[in-house]
Amino acid sequence: MTFDEHEYRRLLCSMSLGYTAYHVWATQARRERRYNIARLLEASSSVKSVRAERAFRALGEVGKTGANIERALAGLEPETVATGPVTGTSALSRELMSRAARALAENRDLVAEELGDLYVCSTCGELMEGAPAVCATCGTVREGFLAFRAAESMGILGPNTLMRRLEQAPQTLHALVADLDDDLLVRRVGSSVSLKELVGHLTDMDVVFRERAWLILETDNPRLPSAHPPVLEKAAVYLDYPTADLLDSFQTSRQQTLGLLRGLTAAAWHRTGHHITFGTIPLTHQGNWVVEHERSHLIEMAQIRHDLLQAQTDQRPLLLNNNLVPELLEGE
């Protein structure tokens, strides 16, 4: 093995491990509602992914698709070598991680003033805070950067898709609780929550989203309320509510939300508000937040419904997985 081949194999192994580490850590940060720290970790994961790909190509491991399929069927088994450290390997990376450590020591996420928009050069994997005209390392122009911007941290769905998802939710929610008696709807297992609590929680979150949307649409760059929206733990009050009333409340709230948003121009969707954690964000940011939050809980509800009915059929003890959904975006 030549020196260059040995180094490329070391890089391939190191960068692949680094990608996995940062990716999993980013997922965990989102679970803990540390969305800016998650964005930092996602950008760091992208750095490793770009550099692993460069090393893989330099080793001659990529050919025409037909040959790649043959190699895949044969079972690719690259030689591995000692890697050395796989994370925190640049001065900027260590500086950004240090900022995150200081924030976490204060039991909070990074705020807008502490973490700018992040970019990764898609050619060489250089990490940048703020976007220069070209990559200082390889000269790739700004248009070739991978972006990890605060304004897109909750997703990049556009207005049409957001409206379609918002419109579909009431029907999906109704289907998930249909044909279940009240005993099943209020049942909790372990630290899980009940279906009835989740219905009430989704209504709470829709109200928060609508209030913020109204502020953004009616005021120039308003400061959005900094208080957390109603958290899931507060939804226990809904256990005593009739299920039909909870469904009607969600339907009514969602119709009001859709009435506010329906017919908005692209310019209106890009009106902004100021959020203490994310900085200046467009209405689409909050739309992505509520849609992704809702999607995660609907998946969770589908799993709970399945397990409840299965346990009832099998007459066996019910043990729910407390991590049914990997990313519950409760938001800020």
C-alpha cells in the first residue's frame, strides 16, 4: 500500500466515523430541543461526509453504476487503519463546540447571537460561520456551499406543501382515535402519554403557531414571545375531556389557522419575526416547525394505537417503546 493510499484509507475510516458520531449527536440534540446546537452538529456531520466521499473516490472505489452494483453485490470490504481523533479536529470546530458547551452548562440552547449561519464547502468540506464569496481552502464559490441556516433549521417545505399538510391533519387525527373506547384513549404505559393527551397537545401547539403567524403578518418583524409553547407534560388536563370535544377543538383551531394563511402571497410567507433562539426567521420557519412537530406526534399516535389494539387482541401486558419517534420538534 502506498503512503497516499494508506492516508486516504485512514481518512475514509476517520471521516466515516466522524460523520456517524456528529449525525447521531445532532439527532439527540433535537430530541432535547437544542436546535441551534443540532444545526452545528449537522453541519459538522456534513463536513465529515464530504471528506469521506473525497477519500473514497481518491481510492478508486467509485466507477460506473453497473460496476458499483457488482461491487455492492460482492460485498465491499475496504481495509481499515488507525484513525486518530475523529471529532473536534479543527480550530473553528473546537471554538463552536466550546460555545455549545458553555450554553449547555447554563441548561439552554445557543441563541441567535452565539451562532451564525453555517456553511460547508461541498468540494473540500471546509466549515465556515458566515458565507465568504469563495472557500478559502479550495476556491469553490459561495453557490457551491451546503447551508445550515437558522431560518431553515425546522425544514424547507414551501407554502403549498405546508398548507396541504395542515389541511390533512384533522382527518388523520380523527382516524387515529376512531373506534377506540375511552379506556384505551386515556391509557398510559410507563412514561408514555395517552392518545387523548396528544390530541389536546396538538391543539395547544396550533394555537401557538397561529398567534405567531398573526404577529408576523400584522407587524413588521415582531419580537415573537420567548416563552415555551405548552409542553406535553401539561396535557394531562385533557384526560377528563370528552374525546369528541377535543377533536372539535382541534378542528376549530385548525380552520382558524387555515383561514389566516389561505391565499397568502409568497412575499407574505417570507415576512419575518425575531426569535431569541433563531434570530430573524420567516413565517415558513414556523410553518415547518408546526408541521414537523405534528407529523412526529401523529406517527407516535399511530404506533400507540397499533400497540393498544395488539395488546387487546393478544391479552398480553402492554410495553410501549418510549422512543417511538426520533425527533419530536416541540420548538421554542
